[in-house]
Amino acid sequence: MDNLQLSTIKHAANADTVRRLLIKYFMEKGFSNFAHERVYPALLNDLPYVIPILGSKVEIIPYARDIDNVLGKASLGWNLFVLGDFRMDLGTTIHRDLMDLSRQIRSGTFSVPTNPSQQCSNACVPRQIITFIIRVLSEHEDGYVDLVASARGLRMPGEIVQNKNILMGQPQQYFTKSGYGN
């Protein structure tokens, strides 16, 4: 076998391993029908921490779509970035309590409402998310994932709260860099 064939086989095996980890991730979240069950986007906030080998490849970033201070509600859009450049819109979540939303942002964890389908629009299904991540990782040289166990070790989803500054998009990070908000 020449180096090109060996590299192709390694890349395909690597993508299959990442696909299996993503399937396990969604199964542990309680999804059984990957083609029809919609994902509440805030559920994916812990993806880079639960699967640490994807920590440098995948980011979940919320952004404010609309904030109505009079009614006290906000809608957040959620983007999935793979390799920094490739974006997938995960959907929009609607929050009817700005104080609770502020607390969730500060803590780094987002609670899932009792009926997420009423609080979310145009959400993706697990199959779309897995296919998107695998396609981007497979098609790019930078998508090769080092499958050796990370030095950070595995984190449980609740442990994100303990070190909230590692999450991207924390407002206090922007204020301290710019000099405002202190």
C-alpha cells in the first residue's frame, strides 16, 4: 500500500470512530429516533466537553436574535461551528424570563424546558448534526481527530459550571478585554 491509500483508510476509520462517539452521545441524551426527534439546541452546549477529542474541532455558540425588554423575552439563535469555518444553524430557542436566561448564561448551563418543542423553532435532528460534523471532518485535512485520550480527561456535563470561563461567548470575557463592565 502506498501512503495515499494508507492515509485514506486512516481518515475513513477516524471518521467512523467519531461518528460512533456522536451516536453514543445522542443516545445518552435520550434520543432513539435520529431522523425525526428534534434537538433542543441548548442540549448540545456540552458536546465539546463530553467528547473531549472534538474540543478543538467543534463549537456551539449562541447569539441573541431578538430581545424584548418590555415583554421580558428573548430568542437565541444557535450555531454549530466545525473547524472554525463551517457553520450549521441549529435553530432558535425562545426564553420568556430574562432573569433566568441571564443566570443560565452566567452559569454556562442551559436548562431544557418541560416542552422544548414549544420553546424552539427550526431545530435540527441528530442525523443532520452527525452527518454535518462527519462530512466536514472527512473532507478536510484538519478534520483528522487525534483519538488518544485527552490530557484533560472526560468531564461530566454539570462540571462546566465549575469553570465557566472556558465557555466561548461569556459576556464577562468581552468586557474584561475591552475594559468595560468592571
